[in-house]
Amino acid sequence: MIDFMKYLRLNRIGLVCLVIVVCCPAVALAQSGGAPLGSQTLGRAYWHVFVAYAIAWLLVAFWLAAISRRLGRVEGRVDHSVDD
Amino acid sequence: MNRSRMKKISMSFGILGVAAILLLHYMVFFWVPTELSMGIVQRIFYIHVPSWWVAFISFGVVALCSGVYLWLGDDRLDAAAVTAAEGGMIFTTIGLLTGPLWGKIAWGAWWTWEPRLTLALLLWFIYLGYFLVRRSTLNPERGKRLAAVVGIIGVLDIPLIHVSVSWLRSLHPEAVVLNPDGPTLDESMLATLLVGLLAYSLIFVCLFTVRYSTELVDRATQMQDV
């Protein structure tokens, strides 16, 4: 009977060890985010990066164009007032 | 400060800014490693954070100049405030548009009404109000004073945006550089981000000086016409 209990306890420990060994990589994967999110939608992510950088430079260029247009107008007015 | 000196200053900042921008693009697309969990879309971070950095600095300049303008009544301070507000609007718009492009991949949604995003959008509307208030009165001086008050009130939103991630339940990633425990970024990513911050700051200073000197000349010629 005692031998049987020992056998059962050993088996239980073995079973727990087996579960830990099997589950640990799964838990570790879950902790690290599993499959990288970027790779799930990789092609689309490239487009998003491209559009983000394009928006940034278009808006800076828009501000630059607005400033140069204003500068041109002011210089025109200054030249006009000098001629007068 | 005369115009030719302002031109030289803006030119030097512009040349440095363009050089820093080229370096930033090289680092972002050829040097810095891809982040493990977010993948390629994380590279938006290197323009998203600098755009908010410049937006916050410019709205700080708006509030400072507006406060001193209300005190001293110097028209040059109002010119500086309106110039900084214009730049702030541009860079806030960049931040507001690049964030959702990252969020769609990382969160699966373009926009969520979570605290930081909502407060950031509120900041954009406050400074839109700054321009609307300037033109809302028949008396331009009164418009300038009202806009100065809006500029000062608006800057109070910036600390709220910063602390909203840690004080409120927020989806937005926490600060990775201005963190009490120090930067949690990889060294190469931190270096790329710092180059991005420098590049955007230089571009802002260059455009600010050109726009400010134009505004001063514009106001002077208008006064002469009157």
C-alpha cells in the first residue's frame, strides 16, 4: 500500500513536471506577445509607415509654402511702398 | 535684430535641420532594429513623438509670449505667439494623424476615446479656437488679448496629456523616455528618437524665425499704410 502511495506521488510529481514543461513555452510566448503583431499585417503596416511619413512632410511643406507665399506678398508690398 | 541677421539664423537652422532629417531617415529605415512585438509600424514612433514634442514646445512659447503680452502689451510678443501657435497646429495635426496610423495596426482601431487621445484632440481644438477668437472681434487689439487668454488656458492641457497615461486608465503606451526609472528604450532606438527630436526642433526653429520676421515686417507695413 505504501509502495503504491509512493508510486502515485511520484507519478503526480511527474505529471505536474510534464504540465509545466509543456505549458512554459506557451506562457512565455503569451507573455512576449505571441506572434509579432507587425508580421500579422506586414504589408499593411508598411503602407501605414509610408503614409505617416508622407503626412508629416506634406504638412511641413504646406507650412513652408504658406510662409513663402506670405513672404512674397509682404516683399511685394514693401517694394510697392518703396516705389511710391 | 535686423532682417538679414534673422535670415542668416533661419538659414543655419534650416541647413542643420535638413541634415538632421536626412540622418533621421537613414537611421529609421536602415539602422535601427525592428521592434519585436509591434513590427515595422513602430517606426512611426520616431516622427510621432518628435511632432508632439515640438507641438508642446510651441504651445509653451504661445503661453509665455501671451502672458508677457498681456502684461507689457508689446506687439512683437503677440507676433511670436501667433507664429508659434501656427507651428503648434501643424505639429499637433501631424501627431494626431500619425497616431491612428500606428493604432490601427497595434490596437486594431483608428481611434479610441481614451484619456490621452481625447485630451490631445482637445488641445488641437483649443488652438483652433485661438485663431478663431483673434478674428472674432471688430477691434483687433481686443482679439489679440482674448486669444492670449485662450493661449494661456490651452497650455494647461499639456501636463494633463502627459500624466493621463499614469493617472487614468489609458490604452496609450506609457512614457519610455521621461520615465521616473530612466529610459526603457533600446539604446539604438533612443538614439534615433533623440535625432528625431533634434531634427524636428531645428526645422521648427528655422520656420519659426522666417515666419516671425515676415509677421513683423507685415505688421510694420500695415501700420505704414494706415
